[in-house]
Amino acid sequence: MLACPFCGAPETARIDLEGERFLVFRCMFSPRVDPAQPDDRLAQELAATYAAGSGTAYFRGMCDTLHLHVTKGAGARELLAASPPSPTDR
């Protein structure tokens, strides 16, 4: 079992989806990793990639991805379809 490189929270799940693996930690940090990578190398990779300061790029990328999903992607279509008419539209 691995630990979150930011806060030390334990790993709670591994999700294999369409040839990719996502590790899920109790703190909800969920990095994408190589499914063929052994655990000892995964721990090193997480520490090198995220704990060494480059993790901000990961979080910025996730923020941008979520923003696009909600403003222009499927999330936007769902949100706009479920929105009641605004007072100015009546």
C-alpha cells in the first residue's frame, strides 16, 4: 500500500480503466500511473513527480480539465439543461 506524497494518507483503491491505472488515496488525491509499474517504483515516481514541487502542475492541469468540463463539455450541457430559466427570461 502506498501513501500520498503530500499528506501521507494511505492508498484506498486502484482503478484500472481503459488501459490506465489511477491510485486513490484517502485524501482524494488520485494520480494516473503506469499500470505495469511495480509498487516500489510507483512510490519513487510519486515522490519525484508530485512531492518535489512539480505537483502544482498536476493540480493546475486537473483544475483546467474540470473547468473545461463544466464550462464547455458534457458537464456544461448537463448543468445548462437542468438550470431553471433566469428571472430575465420570463
